[in-house]
Amino acid sequence: MKSILFSIIIVSVLLTSCSKSNPVNTGGGGTSSTLSADIDGKPTDFSIYAVATHQNTSGSYSIGIAGYNGSVSGSLISFGVGGSTPVVAGTFDNSYSAATYKTSMSLFEQPGNIIYLSNGISPNIGTVTISSINAESVSGTFSGGIIHSGDNATHTITNGKFNVKFSN
């Protein structure tokens, strides 16, 4: 339940930060933010409006990353890392054994408005590795399994890479 709530919070924050005034890649060569992954082995670019956000609310820290495939009406991938201390470079997952930090990972698939989430139960564990983070941007890799809670359909995310600028 905490994983689903964390995913919803990350997606909500990211969606509200994706306005045309933000310095994000609109497909016309705007910025250098990149976000891509293989979904079930198929290379997919999610660099449209790729953005990162960071939050610090009452001792709870999180970083969220999201981007669209093709256009803002295309599929949206989002993932994040959160914990009780500021997020730093390292490898994080959402398994139930993860201690200090948790991750969330979701795919909002279009057409069809289908939401897939990592639920922390193998094989649907999301892993995020932050290799570099500073006040302007964050980069690293991600992978994991995601599941649709309605019919248990799954997707496997591999070779995920991100290098995105913070919007806040």
C-alpha cells in the first residue's frame, strides 16, 4: 500500500511540474534531458517533457523522475526514490527488505489508460541507481518489473537510463 501511495505522490508531483514554461525537452531540441528504457525488450524513448523533482516535506525526502513517449498524450514512465534523509548517489529498490530508502516505479500506458506499478514483491521490484546528483540534475539507471493490479499483466523494464534536469 505504501508503494502505491508513494507512486501516486511521485506521479502527481511530476505531472504538476510539467508545464510549458519548464525547461524540458519538448521534442524540438529544448534541453539535454534524456530518459529511455527497454519495455519488454523494446527500446522506448521517454524524453518528451522529461523532468526531475525533489521534495523535502517534514523530514521526508524524495526525488521523482518522469517523461512521456512521443507526446504528452503518449505513455508516461515515472519512478522515484524517497526516505527520511536527503537522497544521494547509490542504488535503491522497493523490496520489503529495503531499509532507509524506497523506490516506486510506474508506467501509465496509452492508449487505454492502463497503470502498471512495481509492488515490491519479486519479480515486481524496481531498482534505481543514482550515479550523479547535484542541484541542477540527476543521472543514473533503472530497471524492474511492474504489474497491473487488475489482471496481473506485467512488463519488464531493462536498460533504463536517465539524465534529467530538476524543475524545482
